[in-house]
Amino acid sequence: MTTYLIRRTLQGIMVLFFASSLIYLLLDASGGPLSQLNGQSFRNAGEKQAKLKELKKKYHLVNLDNSERNVLERYAAWLFNVDPEGDSDPYFLQNKIDAANRVIASTKPGSISYTQQQLALQDAQSKIGKAAENLGACKNLFSGDNFSKCMSVQRVGGILSGNWGTSLTVANNEPVLQLIFGKPGEHLRSSLANTLVLLTLSLLLSLLIALPIGIYSAVKQYSITDYTVTTLSFFGLSMPSFWFGLMLILIFSLWLGWLPSGDIVDHLENKAEYGDIGVRLKHLIMPLAVLTITSIAGWSRFLRASMLEVLRQDYVRTAWAKGLRQRAVIMKHALRNALIPLVTLMALAVPGLFGGAIITERIFNYPGMGTLYFHAIGRIDWPVAMAFLLISSFLVILGNMFADVAYALVDPRIRY
Amino acid sequence: MAVAQNTLDREVVSTSKIESQLSVTWRRFRRHKLAFLGLFILSFLILAALTARLWTPYDPYAAPPPAVRNFSSPMYKAANNDVFILGTDDIGRDFLSRLAYGGQISLSIGILVTILVGLIGTAVGAISGYFGGIVDSILMRIVDVLLSLPFLPLILAVSALLGQGYWTIVLVLTALGWTTTSRLVRGTIISLRNLEYVEATKALGASNTRIITRHLLPNSLAPIIVDATLNVGGFILIESAVSFLGLGIVPPIPSWGNMLSDAEGYFTNAPLQIIWPGLLIFLTVLSINFIGDALRDALDPRLK
């Protein structure tokens, strides 16, 4: 089992790597971070060029000497950017030398600025040789001992070094990691925490409701309950979730006034703390209903079909013939075998959860990662969008790994 | 002896009339009453959308004359004697006409994307399933990676970067939606390619293309058809979700999704505008699901 886990983890990391490259390529091919300039108008071409240059530098689309990078270099720069910064950047040092020379040429020797600039000049000139050599090493990263030389420079990292960028348009220059994971000390209130609460609760609730419905429907086949459940499951599968959410708001918030229609706390009515479980649950009811309806419909139908197939098997007949009670036959023998394909179905449903989260959070104004992503998409905030896609891919792959392990645990025939 | 003969006679099915596969399928399809309801609703909606230009009284894009009030309720008669059967929307355009043209857009995107996804998915799945080996490995690795990406967020991101429009959304949905079909086709082809008639055809010297196109694919049509039918509903849902979120089809072009998002701020004024577009999406997808389920039962090779 441990070897299987290790192998599976390595596989997961590889898939994550491929997924991240696919996401980056897809977004890069559709325009990349520069497409935020599409809708904007500029006073003249010069202003547009300046903004373009600034963005290209910010998103590592060009080398330090402003030469264009090809797509592989861009992806590598995004992942583990090795561009040096500050005193390791020869272009930065060259600019300092030029500025110092200009000041020296225009001031009197002996004045404060003259001596300052002389010192700065000497300092920069002593460092620039090493910096240029290191930069050369970073350009041809994998030849000779360039790798160690380049890794020793002081640099701005990429995704793998923890530099996920700052958000341009969604939150004014706030670091993306802080935006998603919350300020230190407030991690439980962060967008990611809110969304995870929503998603895990919806998974658990779907499972808790779909299981009894599916079992009952299979055991009492062709009864009224069975027909009702089957027809209702069609309804659930065909329901557009955003319409369902809007209808719920219409009925329960506007016409009946029972449930609040958005956010996670009532800001005006009671200054409830974020930890007040009652208030949070009240705000969670409708979003959970929207998220779970399609899952419940699909899973209960699937479980019903799976149970029906299992109940026809010979070993179940043997169990009946042995005189076991109905509960023992169904729960202990039939259900355990019927659950196995359901695990696969649940694993396949995890990617769809994030799409559902975006829609649900948008309708109910729920402060989670979904609304963050939605705003980022609307204003083309590249770092936030990439961060969301990366996190959700990671969680999906993690979910798949859990599903595989659960599969191995649930099915005793599988031995790795 | 006579009793045994009778029971034997009763069990023998009459083979004097040879039924084609189509008529067998139709006979089995006929048993599902819900599917006929679905067919009825769906054909009504498709017909209404196709002939929208003929029967809608007003232009869905044009700005209305100032005499018309916005957010009116059904059967509203304006000051200039125009009658609006379902009322007007937030600018004053006729709601019914917008629903019809929106139906055109939503339904056509669903069908078009399904056809494209069917073609691409079948091609990839057939090649992958038939040839096996390294081709299969590579293609299925790509499919696996694509399946482990969150679908809607990626669609939103690419739509936002590529811009809005009909063909953008068609392109994005096709490019990211062909994976489930290809997996399905690959599974079917794998289960078929080891059968004896394929071996016989190979022995007779048929080329690979001929085997795939003339022998394997026609026999694997059943799951492809069911999958395609259910996909139409799925893509209609996804397209309306994307339009609802503001990407894809944007106003003034009506799509059932963006009509819902237009109406979202006006809960108290015009609740009907929230009910109708979503209801139409729901009915369409429901009908498609009924039909698809009945087709699946009718085409299932295990129940003969």
C-alpha cells in the first residue's frame, strides 16, 4: 500500500505539472496578461507602448534586455523565474552607472551629490562584472555549471518560489496569496476557507441525502416512491443551477422572507461574529441547496442502478436464502458492493464543483474564491486567475488521489 | 407431453417477419411515455426558435419607441397601441421576441457544439481505441490531464481573454468538451476490435481506415447517439451559465442565460423575467434528458 501511495503521489505531481503547463499555454495562447489592454483606450501610441512595456516586464514576458521570450521561456519564467533583481541585475547596475555619470558630469567636484554619486559609481562598477557573468549563466541555464552560478543570484522568484504576484485590478496591489489565503491570523476567514467550507459541506450533504434515496429506491423498485424519485432526479439533472438559485431567492427571501439572500453574515441586523454557527448555517442553506441538487439527482440515480445490479447477484440471493435480515443483506452485503462505482462517480464530479462554486457564490454574493475569480475574469487580473486555476487543479488532483485510495480501501479485491 | 409442447410453443417468438434494427429501436422507444412528452416539448421549442423571424411581432434588438414603458407585465398595451404579450424588459424591448431569438442562439449553440464535439471525440476515440499502444497512451494522457482541469473556470478564462461572441463560445466549448466522448468511443471500440468479424476482415486484407469506418464505427453508434443527445442538454446548460456570468453571448444579443442576468437586479419589479428564460432552459434540457434516457434504454444491446 505504501508503495502505491508513493507512486500515486508522484503521478499526481506529474499530472499537476502537466495541468499547470496546459493552463498556462491555454491562457497564454488566448492572449495572456496583455489582453487587459484590449478594452482600454490610450491618448497616443506612445502611451500604449509604455504600458505594454511595463506589463511585459511585470509578467516576465521579456528578457532583461527587452528581447522577446518564446513560449517555453515564458512558462519557465512564470514557474521559477530566474531573472536577477537589484544588485544582481546588470541592466539595473548599468542604469545606476549612467545616472551617476550624468550627475558627476553636471555637478561641481566636492559637493555632496558629487561624492555620493562617485561612491555609487564605484560600487556599481565593482558589481557589474559579476552581475553580467551571472546573467549570462541564467540565459543558458542548463549548460556547464551555469545552473549553480545562476541559482546563487538574488532574484525575484516564480510560482514555485512562492511569488504568486500581486493583484492589479481586483484588489489594489494586494499580494495574491494574501488575497486567497487571508491575512496572517485571519486564515479561517479567507476566501479559500469560505469556499472550502461550502464545497465540503455540499459533498457531504449530497452523499448523506443521495445514499438513502438511492437505496430505498432500489429496494422498493416500481413503488410510488421509486417513480417519484426517478422523475425528480430528472428534474434535478436538468435544472440550471443559477436559475434554481434565483428562484430560491425569489421564493424564500423575497416572498416569504425566511432566509437571507446573500453573504455569510447579516451586517446590519446582528453584528454576528463569523463564528456564530447559527447565523452562518442560515446563510449557507440556499447556496448548499443549489450546489447539491444536481449531485443528489445524479448520484441517487446512479446508486439506484448500481444497487439494482448488485441485488440481482447470486451472493445476495444466498444471503436472502440464509435467512439474514433485510437490513443485514442490504447494508452489509449489497451496499458495499454498490458503492464502489459511486466512488468513481464522485471523483469525476470534483472538477464540476468549482464551476458550481463560481455560479453559486456569484448569485448569493458569498465571499469566497469563486467571486474572487469572477471579478478577476471580468477585469482580466492575470495573477488571481492563474492562482485560482492552479489551486482548483491541485484540489481536483488531490480529490482524484483520495478517490483512488478510497477505491483501494473499499474494494478488497484490489491489492496494490 | 402435450403440456410441454404447449409451453414450448408459447415461448417461441415468431420469426416470420424480420425486423430492422431501426424498427426494433423504435418499438422499444415507444414504451417510454415521458420521452414522447419530451419530444413534443422539444420540437415545439425548436420550431418556435427556428421560425422566430416569422411570428415574433417585434425586433429584439431595436430600442423601443419612448411611448413604451419598461418592465411591464404581460398583456401590456402601450400608449401607441402596441401589445406586448409577455411584457417588456428593462429597456422596453418585447420580452417574447427576445425569448424566441434567445432560444435560437442557445439551441443552435447546443446542437452545433454537440456535432463538433461528436466528430472530434469520435475520431480521437476511434484512433486511440483501435491502434492502441503508444498512440493510445499519449492521447489518453492528454484526455486525463484535460479532465482533471476545472471545466467552467477554464472556459471562463479563455472566453474572457478571447473576447465575446457566438463563435468564440462555440470554439471554447468544442476545444474543452470533447474528452468524455472520446473516452466513451475508445471504450466501445476496444470492446469491439477483438471480435471475430474484425479479424476476418483483416484477414481479407481490409485497410485500417476501412475497418474503422465501415465496420467498427457503425456498430458503436448506439452509445455515441445517446451520448450526443445528452450532450446537447449539457452544452445548453454550460452556454447559458457562461452567458449568465457575463461572458460568451453579451447583450444586446439575447441568450436565455444573459436574459437571466439582465433581470437579476429587478426581482421586485419584474419577477416574471427571472422565471421565464430559466424555465425555458429547464424545459429544453428536461425534454432532452427524457429523450436521451429513452434512447439509452431502447438502444441497450443487453436487453433484447
